[in-house]
Amino acid sequence: MKARVYTLVLAVGVMLAVGACKSYDELLPNPNVAGEDKAVPPSLILPQIQFDIYSQGDGGPFTQVHRWNQFSVSNNLYYGGQNQYNWTNTTTLYGTLKNVNQMDLQATKSLGTAINAYTALAKFFRAYIFVWQAARTGDTPALQAGQGLADLDPSYDAQKAVYARSLALLDTANTILGSLAASTALPATISGDIYYNNDLTKWRKVINTFKLRVLVSLSKRVADNADLTIPQQFAAIINNPTQYPIMASNADNLNFVFNSAYNTYPHTPNDANNQYQFEGLPYLSITTATQDPRTFVFATPAPAQLTAGKKVSDFTAYIGADISKAIGDLYTEGASAGPSGKYSYTNDQRYYGSVVGPEPYIIMGYSEMNFNIAEAINRGWVPGASAETYYLKGINASLSFYGLTEGQTYTIGDQGGKTLGTTTISISNFLANPGVVYKGNNPEGLEQILNQKYVAFHQNSGYEAFYNWRRTGLPKSFVATGGGINSSGKIPRRWQYPVDEQTYNTANYKAAVMSQFNGTDDLNMDTWLTK
């Protein structure tokens, strides 16, 4: 862990030294100046791309994302922020895509071959960016995107084509890394990697694990798009681990590690925001109903429940807030840390106790992967495999990530961090709960898988919790309507296209909106992905 944190500090330090610039074009050699003949090393560009994958184009995943995932709920508009699903135009990762293209180009120049590890990672990053953009908006520039001055008005690719191309890019990236691992003649190393300390074996697992995520996200398009071979591609990965290695434990997680020098944890001991933030209703409604010990990891008991005589170990003492309520009502009902407080706060002792945080931020993890596999098996995509096995692996991986063990004594605090008491962790009781015991490859079993995936997504993995709800309608406890959500009282189904696209790529933008949404860039219309 120390080595990985050191690498992160060094890499981000380099980025700061060059001004934390978004694009590396200005660092390229000037052909009109004598002696400027050295290419920018790809190892200098890679860390910025990786940081952008963490920040997701939104300034970091702790801004508003996890309110929209309904893991946290504000009770104060000024201090805590707002709960409303009030997004309009999407941000983009086009600047990151430009850097990906530049990294690929510089690697080919400096290494003398187009078959190298940076090129493989470039294909992964392109697929990641294209999927990220298409999932938010629908049809999107992809094939012609990221070319800078070479193409200022890229055409839009159909959302289906974007996904098909991205899956192909991931397959090629995996193949290249496999070839490099088996070769002694090709360049098979990278440097500057802030996530895996240049371990390409782990990156190959990430590529294939991400492909599983993408394939599951296409579940609504299996029946009417047989040409995409979604179940067949998924089964090929599961049935051939030599050709398609995937994550094997939490040690393979794609994690962003915080540090005290450059990238501190979003909550610190100096942050008073906890008094303005509750835990969300969907999460606690699932965990308390199943006696899930992760309840104690994330939440405090609601003050009113303790006043009523309940113990800190009583799951019914933990109450999540409904994000659809008006923020003034939430403040009145629960903002007081005194005995009248109706709702649970975030666990102050765990999440506000350190500048480096209690755990790294999962961008994509082993627990999610197991739930994705369990879902695919439940849907019949991998004949002969056991959904229950992967379902339980996903649960246990999440429990392990948070350091929970059988018989463990866990300290419970209040909103301000004061210790209230302790409880004994019982994983066995949780796993034996009728709501957790797998009900089979049927709709009930699928609901269990998706509920547990949602719990495991708590405060990590970007927008995946929201995307899974949008695709499946699960968990059912996810609040979809209400006056506090926005002026329309319902959660949007997509983002509008970027302002720059509307301004500088007007003709292609208008054509895309017309072909998909009858001429209106409508937030409330489904795209091909989720119709």
C-alpha cells in the first residue's frame, strides 16, 4: 500500500508541476524551434488520464453523485447542498479522450511499435469514455471524436454502434496485453501508473471485468439485438479465464487511494458537513431489514430512536431519509442532533476521522463483478454456472472490504463522533436471513442480487448505482418521484448534450436529437439503452 500511495503522490506531483493541464498538446515539440525533437513520454500523460477516470468529469465522485445514488441526503441547502435531480447538460470526457489519443501516439513514436502496453490501455480508456458518454446522453460522437483541430464537427454514432465498438476495443486491449505477456520481443511495460504500480496483469483483469459491466448494462437489448451476442460474449469470459482473466479478490479493485499530501479524503476531521447530511432511505431500508452489519459501518442510530429506548445494536434504530421530501421538511424532522432527530447520520467516527479516509474509493471492484456475474447467470447467460456462488462472493467481498468479521466488536458513535456503545458483528445471522438466502434463478433472486449490488455500491463506483436502478427499477426502495426530486417530481432518464456540442457541432447535434427524441433534447426520454 505504501508503494502505491507513493506512486500516486509522485504522479500527481508531476501533474501539478505542469499546471495540472487538461491537454498535453502544448507540451509537444515545436518543429520550428531547433533542438525540440523529444516526444512527451506517455508515462507523463497516463496519470492525468487515470485521475480523470476517478473524477468522472464532475470534479470528483463526492460532489453530488451519491445524493443522486440516494446514499446520502442533505437537510440544509446552504451547508449540505441540494438533493434535487436538477442536472441539464452533461459534462464530457472529450479532453481526456484527446490525452488518450496523444498517449497512444507518443507511445508508438517512442517505442517504435503500435503493439505496446500503452496502446492497449488507450483502447480501454477509449471504450470507458465512449460508454461513459453514451450512457448519459444516447447517440454520441465516438469514431471521429477526440481529433482536435483535425475534426471540429464529428458525426454522432448510434448508441448501439458505440457499445459494439467499445466491446471490440476491450477485446483487442485484452488480446494485446495477452500477447505482450507471452512475448520477449515486444515492449511490455508502462510507468506512471497511479493505480496498479505498472502491473499489467491487473490491468488485463480490469479490462475484462469492465467488459462484464458493459455487457450487463445491455441486458434490456439482448432479445432485440441478437447481433451484439451479449450473452455469448459474457459466457466466453466466464468460461475461459486463461484468455479472459478477471478480478480474483479485493486486491484487484480499481481503487483511487487518498493521501495527505495532494488528494485528501473528501471528508476530514475539520469538516462540519456531517450535521447536514443523512443516510438515504433505500440503503438503510435494505440493510436493516436483513440485519446487515454494514448498517453500523455507514450510519449512526437516529437520535429519536435512542430516546425511545432502543439500543445502538438494534437495526430498527437506523432510519434513512427520503430524498423526495422538501429539504425544509428534512431539516425540521431530523436535522437536530438532539433527541428529536428522526434520521440516521453518516458514521462520523469512520468517515470524518482522517484526511486519508477509512478506505480507498472503488472505481470498479471485485464485489460488483461477482454481482454482475450472478445477474448474468440468473438471466440464463452462463448455463451450468451457479448464480448463488457469485452472489455470496459479492456479499462477502463487500463485507471484507469494510473490515467486518464474525464476532467483531464494533463501536457505534453519534453524529458528532461521540461513542454511544458497541455491537457484536454477526455475519452468520445476516447470511442466514430469509431476505438474503438466495431464492433461485427467478425474479426474486434477481431482486436479491441487485439489492446487494446496490448496498455494495455505497459511496463508490460513480453513477453505477443510479444506472442499475434506471435499467432495472431495482432496488424498489429507490425513491423515483416526489416534490423534493425536482420541479417535475420525477428523476430524469438521461442528460442533455454538452453545450459545446450544441454551439460548435450544431448540425450533427440537431440531427441526433431529431432521430432519437423527436427534435427535443429531452431529459425524460429513454435512449436505446434503456427503452
